[in-house]
Amino acid sequence: MQNPDSLEIGDLVRLSGGYDFEPEWLAGAESVRGSVVAFVPGQNESPAAVVKLDEPLSYKNLTGSILVLELRYANTNWGKTQTVQVELCDFMPEQISWRTRRKGQWAESHATCNRIAA
């Protein structure tokens, strides 16, 4: 039986926060919002969530609309609220092992991902 709190394709999410008080990756915004469009193999047992942002995000030398979210802590599952690592991409990641897939720009290690109502 699937956990009713687990994250699914089509869910809307809001990403905010980070390790620093004013996270550089958010470029002054309080949060960014998008929809879960896929799951790809992650670094650990849980898959990584792929989120298409409502608006493109620019960080360092990259502007993209795709985020790959990895659960920050081992032995956790996707739920309503999670701490995640954020990778910004200007491409859709492949459905292959994290070790061998093309990577985007690492952006944050301690963001908060909240599932939100449509």
C-alpha cells in the first residue's frame, strides 16, 4: 500500500531555504515553485525527484527550469515536507544511474521541499 503522503508525478512543490540564512541559489526570492515531472535513480535507495519550475532559475552560470531533488538524509522517503539537495539543470536528466548520468549545477544541500495544494 502506498503512503498517502508520498510525493508523486504531478504534485506541486515549493522549494525554499538552505544552509545559509539567505540562500544564494534563490537569488533573493523566498521560494520557487514547480511540478514533479519524473523520478530518476538517485544517489541512495530513494529515487531523485525531477521538478519543472514555473519560472526559470539562474544560479552561477546556468539558467534552467529543471531541478533534480535528492533526499538529504539516508533512510527517508518522499513525503509532504523533506530536506533536499538541489541540482539545477537546463536539460531533462536521463533515467540512468546517478553515477553515469549528466549532471547539472549543484545549488543547495539543505533546501526544504513542501508539497502544496493545487
